Amino acid sequence: MNGITEGLGALMDPTIALCLVIGVLLGTLVGAIPGVTATMAVALAAGFTLTLEPLQGLAVLLSIYIAAQFGDRVPSILINTPGTPASIATTFDGYPLAKQGKAGIALTSSALVSAVGSFAGILILVFLAQPISGFALSFGPIEMFALVVFGLTMMIGVSGDRVMKGLAAGAFGLWLGTIGNDPISGDQRFTFGIPELSSGVPFIAAIIGLFGIAEVFNQVISAKQGPEPQPITQLGKWWPSKSERKLLRKPTAIGTGIGAVVGVIPAAGGDIAGVIAWDQARRASKTPEKFGKGALEGVAAADSSSTATMGGSVTTTLSLGVPGDSVMAVMLGSMIVWGLQPGPSLFANRPDLVFSLSAIMLVATVLALALALVRMRGVVKLLAMPKRYLSVVIVTFCMVGTFAVSNSVFDVVLMFAFGILGLAMRRFGFPPGPLVLGLILGPLAEGNLRRALLIDGYGAVFTSPIALTLIILSIIAVLAPRIRALLKGRSSRERTEEPILK
């Protein structure tokens, strides 16, 4: 009970209320602008929030994360372009509905089911975070090493058909994590005589470069390859009828359930959950032929599922120290800078934190829902704004945010270097997520592995059932996509050869 009262009492600070409002406004704006992802926004905001108290900073970052999941539905429905990756499945039916003159109904329905999914995710955080962390408190160095490896390979395993490139990006991130002082001896490694690297690669500069500057560079190049899509301006009526609201119940239940499960899995974020839920709702529907052509059920399943993952993602990050998705990877880095080490001991040291964060997410969801239900016709004009103006603003904030962390020009230069690296990775198909995970979790993995080897020797993995299980799951996560692709290729060849044999 003390944890509950302390956690909720901390929110009485008016500064936290102000941080929540700012975060919700920024998150909604970020989600509504195609190409400006939630990861990019949280990475940029992280540079400005490090001077705040931890709970104030987390209020900003979490509310941006949540509100972006509401705002990103707007471009998905009006211009068939996902505001963030989590709204990919929204485009399947959202844009066809808009072309039918039902954009207003689609936007309102999306906001309502997104709130339902978010509330379900918050319940997961409240009831599962402490039990999971309590179980993980029994982990020793070798179990923590195996858990970190599991988190790394899960991110690489969901890289689609880019598994090898994901592995390469993750390996490079692990090498970047070795720069600086040795965790055991304290000797400097790979600093190349640069004193600014003695404490490691500046994390904020790296993520702002990879997700902020790289995205701006990518959009500038892509803008020259074709005209920008124009938004649909005829929004129609806004509030769904009684029969339409009844139609939302079943797909929302399916989406919420799938999102709740997928969210707990490290690295399996809202984009994956949305697509899975859309497909399952189509299978369960009495009119599956309407899906992809403007089915309100498809929007409900996709959006409720993608927002339901947020609570599970926060739960996994805080209780195990393994990022639930790319946004939480950025947030994990910020928490480490604040002196909050996510993992099994976090809730033992700060039992009030889970209730504070749950309350922050709850209030942010209510505010984001209220904002989403306002008839924001001005958003249509925002979507038509030339991206070159937005690019200048983003680059300026990236520079200021990076410099503000440690007042270092070197960090700004390094940010642009990572921006160029991130652009090259995007252009050649290398996912940036595994690199960030390697940079964040690499030192944690190395430190625990070396301690385990000093204590138990090379047989440490084989004497721990938990560590052995996690390592096996990690291997499966890496090999499964490749095996699935090989089997798919073999079956397609057999279907092609069958008529010839006949």
C-alpha cells in the first residue's frame, strides 16, 4: 500500500502535469506528421529531459510515446501513409474508408479503440511488472547475460527478411559498446586518443543521429523522387452509429488480446501486433471479403492491438531491462543516464515507480483520446505542409538537444556522423534497431559474462537451466526466419515444378 500511495502521490507535482500536457501535444503532432516516428521524437526529447527529475522526464517521454500512437492514425487514414510503423495496418482499411467519405468515422473509431488497447496495456504493467521482476531477482550474472542476449536476438529476429543485415548491425552496435573503459580492469579501449570517448559513445548523440538526422536526410532524398501525397479533405460525419459501434466490439477484443501478448515479447512492437490482429480479425469476421476494401473492423483490430502493446513493452523494459521496442530502447538509455537501472532490482529499490508510471500512462491516454476526438480539421493543412520546412526545424532541435546534454561540440559532430551512418543503413537495408540495442545492452552483456566466467568458469551456461533456455530461445529467434524463408522457397519451387511433372 505504501508503494501505491507514494507512486500516486508523486504525481501531485504540478511540474509533472505540465510535462504530461507538453508530451501529449508533442506526441500527437509527431504522430500526425508522416516520417517523424515516435522513436525519433522520444530520442530528440531525451536530450532536453535529462536536466529534469527522472519522473518528470519519464512523464514527457511516455506521454509522447502514447500520444504518437493516437496521432499516427491521421496520416494513415487521410493520405495512406503511416505516421509511425505502428499504424501500418491502419492503412489497410483506413484509407479505403476515407475514399468512401467515412474518414471522420474511421478517425473517431480509431481513437476509441486505441484508448481501449492502451488501458489494457496499463493493466498489464500494474499486475505483471513486479511479479516478473520478482522472479528475475534470482538471476545471477550468467542469467542476466543470457537475458540480454535474448533481447538482442529478438530484435534481430523480427528484422523480417533482413536477418543477416540485422546481425551485422547488432554486431557493430556491440563493438561500439566496447568503446571506453573496460568494465573489469578500467583500461581504455578503442578511444583512438579521443578523450571524449573515454566514457563510451555518447548515447543521446548516437540515437538522435540514427533516428533523427538520418530520417531527415532520407526524407530530403526521397522528396526528389516523386510528388508528396495529398490528403483527403472530405471527412464526412465523425461519430459512428450504434450499429457501427457494435461492430467494433469483437475486433477490438481480438486486437487487445493479441497486443497484450505481443507487447510482452521483447522487440515485437505495435507494427507486428497490428498486422497479426488485422489478419486474425479478418479470419474471425462474418464478412472477411470487406477487409482491405474499407472495413471498420480492420481499423479496430489494428489500432487496438498496436496500442495494447505499449503496456507490455514498458513492463518488459522495466522488469527485465530488455527493451520491448525501439522507443523503449531509447527510454532505457535515458533511464540509465538518470541513474535508474531498468531490470530486476528496479522495483525492489523503487516499488512506487510502477504505480507512478501507470498513472502517467493512464492520464496521457485520456488526454490523447480527448485531443484525438476534437475535430482537428487543421490537421489536413498540416499534412499538406512542405516537408522542407519541417526538416529545418527538426535538424535545429536535434543540434540543440544533443549539445544540451553535456555542452559538447564533439557530441554534435558525432550526431551528424551517426546521421550519415543511419542514412547509409536505411539505403542499404540495414535496420538501425539492432545497432542501438547492441550499443545499450552490449556493456551490460559483457560485464555480466565476464563476472560469470570469473566466478563459475566456462561451464556457467550449462549449469544454469534459465540461462541455457534463454540461449536456446535466442538461437531459435535468429534461425527461425531463415528456416521459414528456405521452406517457403522450397514449397514455391515445388508448386512451380508440379505442372511440368504432370
